[in-house]
Amino acid sequence: METDQIVIRLRNYALGEWVEGAGAGTPLYHAVTGDEVARASSEGLDFAAMAAYGRTVGGPSLRALTFHQRARILKALAQYLTARKDEFYRISAWTGATKGDTWIDVDGGIGTLFAYASRGRREFPDETYYVDGAPEALSKGGTFIGRHICVPMEGVAVQINAFNFPVWGMLEKLSTSFLAGVPSVVKPATVTSYLTESVARAIVESGLLPPGTLQLICGSAGDLLDHLAEQDSVAFTGSAATALTLRSNSAILHHNVRFNQEADSLNFSMLGPDAAPGSEEFDLFIREVTREMRVKAGQKCTAIRRTLVPEAMTDAVIAALRERLSKISIGDPSVEGVRMGPLVGKTQVKEVERSVEKLRQAAELVSGGHETLDVVGADPEQGAFYPTVLLYDDRPFERTEPHDVEAFGPVNTVMPYRTVDDAIALARLGKGSLVGSLFTAKDDTARQVALGTAAYHGRLMLVNRYSAKESTGHGSPMPHLVHGGPGRAGGGEEMGGVRGVLHYMQRTAIQGSPQTVTSVTREWSRGADQLRDLVHPFRKHFEELVIGETYITHRRTITEADVVAFAGLSGDFFYAHMDDVAARESIFEKRVAHGYFVLSAAAGLFVDPAPGPVLANYGLEGLRFVKPVYIGDTIQVRLTCKQKTAKEDREGQIPQGVVHWDVEVTNQDDEPVAVYTILTLVRRR
């Protein structure tokens, strides 16, 4: 492989400037050739000033933006980085990554930016805060209520990432903290920080992020943690030993700094007792275990470390894995046909070797090992190459090493089990993992394993022939779902949609009168003021509508003809609507109107039929039928403007916003019979 001859001097991005660290710096090497490619140093950085700069410059500028504004920036940033991918791919090759490995890291990271850009616009309001949950009644008369709001923490988010995902690690944390409104100080693992720096440089060059939003440390974090306070947070990915050192920092302990830990773990994959050799599930299992050993050369916190198989299938599993592993060509990823590159560096090779030596005390080598290492297109002595290693522990309940020792490379241990309960017990011996997977065609087995192992795992992938084609794989965390796990895995969570954003926010309970709480949240709560106007609300443009604006309809008496006609139109001839005798013997005691007829009749009462600013019905949420409506009852509707969200302008589209209306349908005794929220698209001026 050809490499750049110039050794790059990495720079840190601090206080709004690119700064070169003092001293000789730490040499960083090409994983394939062993050549020095960069030097990293953070010596001379004022870490206290960096933290203060994030709080005083980055924080206020971010908090001034709404979720939607931040989301649009994330989308633009994702598009900008996408256009620069070729540059990142070139540098990623220095880490020993194949193109497939780089796709996971680079495209996966950019994809997470896109995902949170979308969620920010769809699941968060166009506000600087987030209202969490419905109002809580705290008094009998309804004059004292409570709500929860989430506001950005007014500190910095220190994000310490592992070496295996220099891009994804940064972007998956940055996407959530940025959307939350909190500035980030990013500290990548030094050994691959040259790739992180290249992406961070592109982010800064884009000019999209407000000043102080992002700072980067290439090298040691020095005394940064000593300067953290109660509004700051730390998100760490890496080894449990390093995490323990970091979270024991006196400032973190003294100020109760939020500390989210995602640590390497002994993840399992289980072959179900029904998935015999020759079945589709057996083949899928063998393919997935092999892939998890090969991808990123096994350097993934989610990689399969423990493979659990029915005792009677052990020989077949080992034989199938041995065959597939023998076909993996290891070498320079730029050479055609090479499917697995080296480890990230010689230091990591030594770490894996030490771990394998410990594992060999409890397990025998059944495939791979140094004598099988045949490097393609590179010098095995110069690069950080390591062979696949498959071990077998025939007494997994008696030997603890496979449940305690993780070799962070292409290393896996096969363990037999007799019953599903035994397999569950083995899965739990990992003492907490990021992910487990099960390959079975039996849904009852999937249920048994899921409920038996969920308390010990952050994610479970249940695979059969029907889901496999579109499955994202055992080792692929998704922004939609939480990434983390209990116990050994660190006890933290990242991503998970809205959850990942709320990690960087303070949830605060607000108590007061409905009107006061409405004023704070800008979301109408029942009991707050209801503003009346002679102009029908459906005649008003988005900007003209006021939170709390209320329309009370005229009344309508429900007749037997209504019920019969609706049954004919809908095809709903349920006995409670149509059969006098059966209805008398039911919980209703007499015939009732269809619930959906009540909704339709309510719409007929509050809709203004003429063309106007209301463009369309956008949806319905939280519907509850709280009391039956009988033939002869008279209904009335209260329609109140509850919440407004302007939609992003798009070329060729009418400017519009979404209006949430609180709807209450009452009977002649003023008792609620149906409550819900409807959403309408309303034209903006």
C-alpha cells in the first residue's frame, strides 16, 4: 500500500482556533505498513478555559436555537460531510479498516446525524425546551397541576470515545448533545485521532455550527475532568478499567457530574435448539458469528465473544465456523479479495495476545491461531495483523475465564448448553452486555430467551428466516434504539431516539395553576383560560391562532336513525349498537351509538366547511371514549388550540404549520364522553 510520506502534526480545536500541541507528541502508525503517519499532542492546552469557553460561548448560542433550528443544522452538516466522504475513506485506511469497516464508521456516523436531524423536526417542538408527558392533576378542584419540562444543561458535554470508531463515536454523541442544546468537547482515542481530526476539521470548515459548539482534543485530556461542575456531563466509551478511573475523579464525584458509560462487554450469540444443521437459521447463525469476528477485525464493543450452541450441535457448529473462517483473507484492505484488515496497532496486538493466553487456560483452540496467519499484500511483521481465533470451552459453568476475559479482536469462544434454561444462565454469566442475539424459528423460544436475558443486556436481536434479509445485524447499534447495557457494559445508554437527547437535559417538574403552567410551556392545559372569538378558528391563519383559543359548538341529539345509518355506512353491526335484547344484557344495559360515529358527529359540529386556511386533517392522538353515548343523548364539543408548530418551508409547498387541538365531547349533563387531540395543517401567511 502507498502511504503519505509526510507525518501530519495533528491540531486541537480549542477556544475557536486550531492549536498545535507542544512537545514531541505521540507517534501514530499506519496499521498496515507500520509507518508513522501522524503525531498528536494536547500539551499546553488550557483545559479549564476550554470548559469555560463551551459554557459561556457555545452554550448560550445553542440554547438560543430551537430544536428545529438545531435539527436543520444537523441535516446540513450531514450533507456537507457526505460530500467529503472520499477524504475520510482515504484516511480511514490507515486504521486498517476495509471499505466495509469504513462504511460502518463513516457512513454510520453521518447516518446518525441524518437520523437525529429527522427526529428533531418530527418528535421535538419548535421550542428551546421539551414538554415531557401529559399534565398531572394535583388537586381535586383542578386549580393546581404539574408538568415536566426538559431544558438543556448549561454546561459542556465531554465526550471520550474509543479507538475502534473514530467517526461514528464522535458523531453519534455529537448528534444528541447538539440537538439537546449542549456544546461538546470531543476527546477521541489518540491512536486513531487522525481520522477524527479530519472529520472535525471538515465540520469546522462547514461554518454550520455556532462558535463554541465543538472543541477537539487530540492527545491527553489532561486535567479537563478536574474543571467540570454540576451542569457538565461525561459520555465515555471504552474499557471498564478506564471508565472506573474517570468516574472516580474527585470533581465528578463532588459535583455529581452526569457520567454515561458504554464499556466493552462479553456479548453472546445463541443457536436455538430447533436450528439444526441444514436449517436456514443454522446457516444464518454461522454467517453472523463469522461476520462479527471479521468486521473491524473483531474490534467492536458489540462483537460476539461467546457463542452458545446446543450440546448435540457443537461439532457441526465448530466445523461450519472453521470452514468459513478459513476462507477469510487477512491483509492489506486495498488489495482485492482481502476481507479483514489488521488490528489498529501493535499495542492492541499485544493486548489481544495477553487476553487469549488467559482464555486458553479454560478453552482449547479449535480454529485459527498464529500458525494459520497468512497476510496478503503486506508485511506481517510491520503491520498489526492478528489471526482469527476460535476457542471451545466444554465446561462453561465450571470455568470463568470466557465469562470474565475479553480479547478485543477476532476472538470467540464456543460453549455448549443442554437446555434453554442453561443457555440463559450462560448468557447472564457475562455480568451485563451490550447485545445478545438468538437464531431460532420458534417464537416461544425467542420469548423465553428474551425475558430470561433482558435484565442483563441492552439490546437483543432475535433472528429467523423471515427477518434476516432486512436485519441490521448483531453488532450494529441503531440511532432509533438504545445503545448500552447494565453491569459490565457500563450501566449507561446512548441514542435510543428521544432518550439520547434527554440525557443532556434536565427534567424539571413545574407546579402551578393550569394557566401559569400553560404560560410556561406554551401548551394549553385543561383548566387554563379559554379565549373566545366571534371568528371561527378554522377561518384563521396559523399566525392568528392563540394558544387557549376555544370554540364551543352547537348541540346535536343522537337518534336511532343516526345509529342505523352509520352501521350501514361503516358495516359495523356490533350487537351493542343494533340488538336491543343483547344490549340490555350487556355492560351498557341499552343500545349505544358507535364511538366512531360520535367522532364523526363531533367533527360535523366543529368543522367550518368553506375553503379557508385549514388545509387538511393531519391526525388524531390520545383518543379515549370515557362514557357511552346512548340514543337520545345530546352532545356538544369544545375545541381548544393546544399547541402550534410551524413546519419548515419547502419549495413548491404552501407555507404551513401543525395545530394541535384539544377536543372534549360532552353529553347533556356536561359529562365528557370522548377526549382526544386532533392535528390540522393550517396555512401560514
